[in-house]
Amino acid sequence: MTGRPSRKRAEFVARGTYRRRRMIDAAGLLPVLGALLFALPLLWLGAGGGAPRTSHVMLYLFAVWALLVVLSALVTRGLGTSGDAAPDEDADPGAPGDTAGDAGGGGPARRG
């Protein structure tokens, strides 16, 4: 006898919601990562303690730019394919321009 009943770990947030939030976090961190990586050549020292070669710095910056483009595309794809986007809770179903609540006619509903 162990004295404790075995219990299943509670899941607080649905898995899809959790993953979507982590992707949003990743999207928010991409600009910070980009700024840090773009600033990194400022710390480089070239041969003999002088400035680094411009061609090396430009190749590095292009590679970082390409990496950020690929990462942002992956994050965007991950956010776009989740399929569990919640409907807009603030939307008024009878608001003008909302055709879902219209019985046809396109104008404002008249009460009679």
C-alpha cells in the first residue's frame, strides 16, 4: 500500500490551444532574435584586431535574413493551419454588414 491514490495529471488547456499560444510566443520572439543576430557583427574582430571584412559581414547578414524569413514562414504556417480559431466573441450577430443573420434583402431588418 502506497497510501496515495494514483491520479491522472489534469490537463488545464486543450493541446491545440496550448500549441497555438506557443506559436504566438514564437512569433513575438522572432523580432528580438533578429535584432540580436543582426547586432552580433558589431562584436566581431577581424584579422589583426581590426574591423571584420565587409563581405563576411554582408554574407552573414544575408544568411540571418534568410533564416528569419524561413522561421517566420514556418510560424505563420503553424498558426494558419491550427483550424481551431475561436469565432469573434465581440461580433454582434445582427450588425450591419453581417449577412449571417439576414433573412435576405440586404437592408436593416424592420420590426413590425
